[in-house]
Amino acid sequence: MKRIEDADMDKLPGRRLEADDTFCFECRPDISCFNLCCRNLNLFLYPYDILRLKKSLGMTAADFIQNHTDVVLRPGNFFPEVLLSMADNEDHTCPFLSNKGCTVYGDRPFACRTFPTEHGVSLDESTGALTPVHFYKPPDFCQGRHESREWTVSTWSQDQGAVYYHKMMTEWTKVKILFQEDPWGADGPEGKKARMAFMAAYNMDDFRDFVFKSSFLKRYKVPKAFLKKAKKDEVELLRLGFAWIRLFCFGYPSPELGLV
């Protein structure tokens, strides 16, 4: 989910969607463009995406990141983006695409679930409030846009099982947006501190060991009920990771985490 400046809103491609605006779309195997959207992509993966995908594939987060992603630090940014690596074939297809369709459909990423809509946030600099921004943006080859079935952002999100994904995306955006400032100091965005923060967002296997097998719980205060849930549930562990990044990188305590 991208931060969008108000001044740039009208310059973006696609049609902006307000809450009650409708768009037409349907995708089926008998539509001529079926699966054409699953190739040659710059598909961003977010922490909850990787949590779901690595579990679906029976992989560790480290192996998934190593084998299926490109981690890119763009100029002027202080935290890397994670993109899905395309297959090494002529069409550069998604590695999880088969002749019958998506092989990880039940755990497909946020960007795939919400297609043909795209989502961002507008930040109010004075209050820090984030406002969701939505666009209808099917590619020119998409024939699904000519179908008659109508949706709103809300009904499409519900139909595609994207509501919880959107919730987790919003939680991550509140952390990611802090990295407009450089928290790394002399070590830079590739130093040890930065690698630890990346682990807390994207590698729940290693972050679990860090929390429960190091001196973490001697240095940080975590409410017992929250810690108990985090020990059993990777989503709660991910939330602990977000809280730790805010505290570790920016000194912001939260109800979930403070210093001893």
C-alpha cells in the first residue's frame, strides 16, 4: 500500500473510487485473457502476504524470501520493498501459475486479491491520520472489465476474502510510513539494526526465536495475555514484530510493548 500525496492524486492512472462508486468486473477461466495478468509483474509482497504464502507452501520464511522474492531498497527510502520474483521463462510468469490457474489461490497476496483495484493511503501531516485511497485500474488487455457484474470496493473486498488482508496491510502501513525518516544512523539501511527490523516484519520464524530464545523478554515488557497469543499465533507474533519495530527503531512504546 503506497502513500499518495494529495497533490498527486489526480495525476495517477485509473479511476478513483469513493465508497459508493461501482465498477464492473468478473474473471473466469473462459474469459480470453484468463491468467494474462499473472505475468511480468512488479508485485509487492507485504508481511501478512509472506506469512500466508510460506505457510501454504510449507516453507520457512527465510527460504521463501530467498527463493521467491527480490528485496529492493529504492533511492531515498529507508526500508526495503519485497517483490515476488517472476519465473525464469519466456513470459516471466508468476512462479505459482499453472495451466489451470493459481496454485496458491487460497493464500494469494493482497495485490492479487484486490485486482483490478489498487489501494494506497493519504497522510494528513497535521494529525497523522491515514485515509484509504482506492482506484479501479484494469490493464487494457483485461476483458473482465467488460462484464456486467457491479461491485464497490467493499463488496469486492468481501467477495475476494481481502478484508482481513486489508486490515493487516493498514497495520503495516502505519509502521512503514515511519520510515520516511532515517532511523539507522551511521550503519545505514543495510546494517545490523536494519536487518533486525526486516526480520521482525518478514521472518516470523527467526523473530519467534528472537523473542522466546534470547534475552528479549528481559529487556522488553509484553502483556502476558498478548505474549501468550503471540506464542501460539503467527499473526499476533507479527503484530508484536510491528510494535517492536516502532520501539526499536523510533522509540515509540505501545500497549503491546515497552522497555523494562
